[in-house]
Amino acid sequence: MFRLRPDWRHDNTVAREADDIAPETLRLLVARHIGPATLRRLRARFATDERICCATASALQHQGGINGSAAHAIRRAIDRADPEAERESMRAAGVRLLERADPDYPESLASIPRPPEALWVRGVLPVGGVAVAIVGARRCSSYGRRQAARFASRLAAAGLDIVSGGARGIDAEAHRATMRAGGRTIAVLGAGLAQDYPRGHAPMFRSIVESGGTVISEHPMAMPPRAANFPRRNRIISGLSAGVIVVEAAARSGALITARLAVEEHGRDAWAVPGPVDAASSRGCLELLRDGGAGLAITPDDVLATVAPRRSSGHAALPPSADLEPVACAVLELLRTSGKVAAVDEIIARGAAAPAVVQSALTILQLRGLVVRDGAGVRAVTA
């Protein structure tokens, strides 16, 4: 399988072990009633986590700019928080913590409004590279599953990370297809990492980590899957990604929220995969397309046509000819020798590899900026 090899970091320095986190910091992160915006405000006013933990309700109100009832609720929440229980739960599950102030916090996520103050991480988040989210209905059709697998496997084979929400249906199919293609996938959960949610998905999450992927949450380990957690999760899925692909969605769904967040708040791209016009499961995608809220994605190349230029202009770009597989080298030489635009069918006919292998090689060459594809065919980029 042809794959790009961006500069992913596979050591243990990307997030801190449980024993390396100050008790005051962990206490604030697990305390109820302290969301990301409130914690940022308190840290700006009190300078250190230790001072916040020692502050009276009156100090939280007057110095921290918190109203009276909220200040008392926060004071009680700080007192009741159990950082040592959280630390033990993290140790048992092999979970580390990545704070927004840490140098390896994802830049794309830090740039969105209201980024998480911390992420609980199993596995290692990639440093560099480009990710694309694939989201959709939990109760999906067989068509939706096929399209999720088709897009995930092809994009993963081209070297993109695939992000999704770990849910049943489209999310799970995107994660599994990415692993089958030998790619990396990131599951963003709406519950703490000690929760068995969705029930029965623990083996898939283990496989994600074992295959080099990542399972993350912005919630403490024991946080149950509350309804309010999922819109917050959706902003992380979008924030980690260059764009969001909606494969199948009803008229009102979290997948549509994620796509709209990507476009309207995060300045990212969104694509929708069309489905049958008389199917309720296609309604959300069709409305996105009708209203101009997403681009049309018929094949994975529709996504790559947008993502490839972005990758070549940044995001840990590779030297153009580094690590090319033999078929990619042969295709590039063919195009350079002819000096002309060639149809994809012609390239396949002149090659000695299966059509899918040649298509994958062309995708890699396009992502490296070595060839350009348009309606007329493919041509080599001249220096």
C-alpha cells in the first residue's frame, strides 16, 4: 500500500504521564463547573493553579470575575475533586494528559474558538501531517457504510489521518476502514476514557491505539456520556481536521453541526457525499449541498483536490521525491518523458501494476506536488 510518511512523533513526549501532573492542575481539570473558558479566565487572574485552588469563594468572585453563586459552586467543586483517583485511573488505562500550553498541543485545534484546555490521550497524537474528518449517522445504511469505508481507506492510503467520533455507524466504519488500509485514525469521544461507551467499542479503541492511532477526550476519566458533551466533542473533531466529510446524515444530526462548525467558525472545508433523494438518511447531506454548506464529494479525489495544495504549502511537507514507491517512480518517469497530459486510463494501460495501485501512486504524486490532475488528465509538474 502506498502511503505518505509525514513527520509523526511516536515517542512518549507528546503528552505527560499521570505522575508528572501537579495535583493542583489535575484538581482543577477534574472539578465540575470549571469549563475551558472559566479555567482560562481564572488562570489569567490568579497566575498559578495553586493560587486558584487556595482562593476563597469571595476571591474567586471579586478577583476572578465570577458571579457569586458560580464562585461558591466552583469553590465546592474544587474541594470535592479527587485528583489522586483521577491519577490512578489514568495510570490503569495508560492515559496521558496534553494541556493547551504544552508545545505539542495540535496547532490546528489551538486556533479554534474555545479550544479544550486539556486532552486525555491514549496513544500519541501526530505532530505534523494533515487530517480529514469523516462523520455521519449512527443508524446508517449499507450504502453509507460502503462510502465511509471507500473514502476512509483511499484517503488513509494517501497519507491522511482520519478523524471521527468513535460512535456506531459511519464513525466506526471510518475508523475500521482506516486501520484496514494501514492508516492512522483518531477517535474523539464524548465521555471519559474510563467509560465503556459506546458499549462494545472497547476492542475497536484498543485496536486504534495498537495500530498507531489515538483515542482522546477532553473529559476526566469517569465522565459519563452526557448529551451536552457531544456538541463540544464535535468542535474538536473539526478543529483537528483540514475539513469534514459528511457521508450520511438526517436533517438534524451532530454530523451537520460538525460540518457547519468547520466552515462557519473554524474556516475549514466541508464536503457531503450525496445519497438517494428519497432516503431520510441522505436528507442532511442533500440539504448541505443544496444550500452551499458543503462541497460535492463523489470520489476521494474531490477531497484530495482541495487538501493536496494545502499540504504542499505547509503541514510538514516532504521532499518531493522522498520515499517514492517503485510504481510511483515509474508513473512519474512516464509523465516526465512524454511531457504531455495523459489520461488516467492510458497511464494504467501502459503500466505493469493493478489499476488501484496506479491510482494510489497518482494520488501520492499529486500530494507531493509532482503531478497535476484536471479534467484533461494528468501531467508532470516541471521545475
